[in-house]
Amino acid sequence: MSSTPSAPFRVGLIGYGLAGSAFHAPLIATTPGLRLDAVVTANPDRREQLHRDHPDARALDTPEQLFEDRDRFDLVVIASPNRTHVPLARTALLAGLATVVDKPLAASSAEAADLCEFAEKSGLLLSVFQNRRWDGDFLTVRRLVEEGRLGRVHRFESRFERFRPKPKPGWRELSDPAEVGGTLYDLGSHLVDQALTLFGPVETVYAEIDVRRDGAVVDDDAFLALTHTGGVRSQLWTSALAPLAGPRLRVLGDRAGYVKFGMDPQEAALRAGQRPGPDLRWGDDDPAAYGLLGSDGDGSGDGGTEPVATAPGDYPAYYAGVAAALAGRAPVPVDPRDAVATLAVLEAARASAATASVVRLP
């Protein structure tokens, strides 16, 4: 496959719910070298929205229509409900199409590993949309760690917390395990992926997973404690019942610590209809929300802290990386084997919570 300004890679997107409409479609449409050619959605309201948002993209009723016309596409992006990820990805790969899958890649690490092996044997691109690797706060922490400004890190704390006391209708709130609903596999996929990206493989997992909201039937509150092989301990929280949020990130080293409140602005911008572009300061954080770096262990201020400008968030980098991988210029921006490792940790977390014990990974 090759791409030129006059012949970009043609993308078929399956699903136009929140993930498809607010994340994938706008990022694909604004990435040089990619063209959003068709979107699969049978919902009349979503088709109208698609026509407003991307008038040049065709609307298809079913994934089968896309696969029957596979010669028109270079890449399939799967942003449909979690239970469809594996069967649709396998069908796309069988059709000879490069494939991007929204997280989680699969319901289990075994399914994910099988899918990776199939893609590898087929010589086809497979990647997972882990956009939170390009959150500005995470990019900032990664830079601080790599530059050694924190010293030897011993603790990493990370939270994705929301306050949604009433469950909303939809597949994410269904109890059937095949739906892969609940906050652990939703936001927990991001938390674990970020921890593994920063500090590598995990030896042990301890978790507390609860269903706390009235009427809820899937987990909506979780805490994970990971011990990495390098000695770092990651403590991760995700909740739909957090009326007061804790720090988004806190990282402690033997030279300094870093603490950051508030969410990366890119999701809110995309939901509001904003689009990345060369004339926009995309992903810029509010200076009032910059994190603090330094040492002030007794709270006196004598140790000294300083604000650290948050690196600009860069979700567009993911699809720019996909375009480069399709052109053979770079590896995929997220290795699907990373998703296998993340799912193994999430499975260990479920086992830990069920037995109130620490689970050791093989």
C-alpha cells in the first residue's frame, strides 16, 4: 500500500457512537494521508450526524457491506461495542485489511493473543487505539521520568474518576460478561496501559472491585495495586462514583515528586465538536492546571515546588503513526501485544478481587 496527497489511504469506520463520532472519525479526517471513506451505522440519527460532520463519507448499514467492498479500503477501524471487537477484527484481517481496534482489544488475553498471532501470520497491520498515551499529563510524566528529574521512581498513582451516580442505558452497563462492560475494562484499560508503558511488566496484582451505584449491575469502582518487575508500585483508581476527584497523577521518586490535577482537555474539545488543525493550539493545558514538581514533604514549602508546563496533548499522533505504518515508514503506534499484557493484568485484578488475595502473574 502507498499513500500520496492525491491518493490517501482509504478508511472504513465501523461504529458511530461516542468512540466513532467524537474520537476516531475527527482524528482520521484530519490526519494527512488518511481519508474517511465510509462509516457503518444503521442508526438514523447517527447517519444524519455523520452527514453533517463528514458529508463526503458514505454511510453503510452493516459491516458486511464494508467487507463485501473490501477493495475500496486500506484500513478498517472498529469502534463498535466491545463484544464485537474480536469477530469484526478477525473478519477484517481475513479480508486482507489492516485493522485498528478501540480498547479493549478483546474480552480476554487469550482471545487478544490469538488475534495478534493471526495478524502476524497474515502479515497485516493490527493496532489498538490507546489514545491516553497521548494525554498531555502522561506525556509530561513520561518526559520527567526519562529525564531523571524525579530520581528513582518508587510509586506511581493514577486516577480516572467521574461522578455518574445513575447508570445510563447502554451495553456498557449490561451484566453479560460477553459485553465486556464496567469501568475496569473501560477506564481501567487506560490506567493499566499507561502504567505498563512507563514502568514495564508486572509481577503481582491486588485489586478491589465493587458495584456501588443503586441499580448498577457491573463494576463501577475499582482500585488496583501493581508491583512492577523493576520495583515500582503503581496504584490505580477508576470510579463512576467520585463526587470529589483526587489527583489525576502523582509520581514519587527519591529526588522529587510530581502531582497533577484535572483532565487532559482533548476529550472535552472533541466532544464539543472542535477538530485538530495547524492553526489551533491543540491539546494545550490551562496554565492554572499545570502540575507541580519538587519536594515539599512536610507541607511547609521549604523544600520548594515549581509548576511544570504540561506537554500539549496529541491524540492526532496516533493516526499519524497509523498512516506512517501503512506506508511502511514506522511500526504501529501501539503494539497489539501491549493490549494482551494489559488484559492479563485486568484478568489478574478480577481474580484478586474475587479471592481477596494478591495474584502473581506468570
